[in-house]
Amino acid sequence: MSDYTPKPEHKFTFGLWTVGSRGSDPFGSAVRPHKSPAELVYLLGEVGAYGVNFHDNDLIPIDATPAEAEAIKKEFRKALADTGLTVPMATTNLFSDPIFKDGAFTSNDPKVRAYALQKTMRAMDLGVEFGAKVYVFWGGREGTETDSSKNPVEAIKRMREAMNFLCEYALDQKYDLKFALEAKPNEPRGDIYNPTTGHMLAFIESLDHPEMVGVNPEVAHEHMAGINFMHGVAQAWEAGKLFHIDLNDQYPGRYDQDLRFGSRDIKAAFYLVKFLEDVGYQGSRHFDAHAYRTEDFEGVKDFARGCMRTYLILKEKAAQFNADPEVQALLSEINADDGSMSAFFGKYSPEKAAALKAQPFDRVAIGQRGLKYERLDQLTMDILLGVR
Ligand code: DIG
Ligand code: MN
Ligand code: MN
């Protein structure tokens, strides 16, 4: 049995809103008392987290006076010093206040769009004040219930204008910030623009400073869209755009459950952890999830410990998979290359094309080859089920 104790080098982080969730839902009020940001930092320190993230209003209530804000920040700063926790990421709440009921950057009301920029600049200042290096944008209200209300092309242009403006603000302020865009297909809006990580990757390329902007994929959000999460993460990584990641879990076809990491689809979680560890992802492992409504704060600690523990168990399983002789022998066989086709790959040339068009293939024989994926997958299951 290995040591599944979280350590700073694991870079496990939680948002204030995650362990601070009071358990309310559309059909029930809060079941847990309010905890201050400082209290939540001490809770995260107790369970062994590396860092804590926040929306501006998780830390400073939207109607706080300057004096109240300073008092909160002072207490929060002391808790960070006492626990050693860092603030790797910050973000803006552009979805709770009624002003954002029809979106923020894509709202039809120019006053709302301007206020959203002001609020985001101030929130960026706050995040940088506490050391954040990644700034997340989740456009939870950037969408529609009726497409009679908004022109999607106009919405894209408004979103682009906002992101370009805020990139320029970060440059003007000389902030060491990378922006990470987080996709979600729906909820709380009927449909949300840029619904998947793939849409975000395309949108980023249309910005004035695409080098400043990456993505923050979330497990539950891509699962809601019926997408293989690890494939989307791999595409973001390959594009050099995996700036942050939101880990949790989700039953397919349901509302955004933000379940404890690995608590629903253990195999998908395994492949994700294996990918992140195999490629040497250096960013935060951020758990954007919350405890069941059934839990008190001892249960919230169980939730947080469970997120980190499952990640570390799967990290060990991934190492076991990579070291398993039969698995590796199968992978070598599956990926065998006798070099006979090498002349046809790589950069195009007319000679290469002519030679390939003339190349004979025994299509039937090639098609009859057994690939042994059933054996490989069962070995994976044996490892995951702890019998190998
Ligand atoms: C929801 O999944 C979003 C918000 O919680 C937040 O803006 C972002 C940060 O991880 N995730
Ligand atoms: Mn979510
Ligand atoms: Mn998220």
C-alpha cells in the first residue's frame, strides 16, 4: 500500500466556492453554515491542499464596504500565511448577480457589458494581489434560452472584444497572468456559447493575443456534452493551451453534478490522470466540485480528502500500467512498425504520391489482423480493480 497523503508537489487546489458550498440546490436551501474565506483556508490546510482559488465575490461580497473588504483580505492573508497555501488561480463571478441574468460580455445591454469589464478588471487586480498566475473565464450566463434574443455572431464578436480588451489590460498592468477559458454546454443558460473545449480552442485563435489565452477544461462539462474528456484535454495539451484543469465527476446526461473526483467514472478518471502524469502536466490539479448535500463540514473534509486520495491512487495505477510487462508487450506489438511504409509518410512530394498510388496492399489480410484490445482492456480493468 502506497502513501496517498497529498503533498504540495501534487498541486491540489480547491476553490473557496467548493469546500465553502453550503449545499443549496434548485430544490433546497442551504444545509451547511457559512464559513469565512479564512476558515475555508484553514480547512484546506487541514486536509493537505496546496492552494485555494476564488471568484472575486467568494472573497469580497459584491456589496462589501472598503473597510469590510480590507478586513476580509487581512484575515484571508493571515490564513494563507498560517497554512502556507497559495492562490494559483482567480476568476470573476459574472453569473450570480441579477445584472448578469442575460450574460456579461455577450449581454444585449451595453451597460452590462461595460460593467462586466469593470468588474473583471477589478477582480484581476484582486487575484494578482494574492499571487494568482492563471485567470479563469467561465461564461456561465453567456448564452440564451431563446435564439430570438441574440445574434450568435454578434455574441462571438462581443466576447472577442471583451477578451481582447482584458488581454490588453493585463499587458498594460504588466500582470504575469495567463487566461484560461472554461467551456460548458448549458446550465444555467439553456445553451451557453463556446460550449466545449474544442469551441474555445477555435475561438482563442481569433483573438489579438492568442498566446496569452488557453483553456480550463472541466470533467463534468465535457461529459455533459457527451465528449471523451481526456481526448479534449489531450488536444488542448498538444496545442500548448492546457493552462488549468477542473477535476470532478459526472453522470452522463445530467445537470452539472460537480461530484467528488473519480466517484462516478473511474476508468475515465484513470485515463485522465495517466495522461496528465505521462505528459508531465505542471499545472494545478483543481477540484471544482462539492460535497453531497447530505454532508456536514466533516463530510466536506471527507469530500476534499477523497478527491486528492483518488487522484493519487489512480496516479499509482497509471505507473503500474506503464510498468506492467504484459501491457507493455501488447502495446509494443500493437504499435509494431517494420518500416515498410515509412517512405510514404511525412512531407508530401509528387514522387511519394506516385509511389504510394502504385503500392500494392493485401487489404483482406490486413483487415483480418486481431488487435488484442480485449486482452489489453481487461489487463487495464485488472489493474484498476486491484487484482493484478
Ligand atoms: C464552474 O465550473 C466554473 C466556476 O466555478 C468558476 O468560474 C470556474 C473556475 O474553475 N468553474
Ligand atoms: Mn461544473
Ligand atoms: Mn469549473
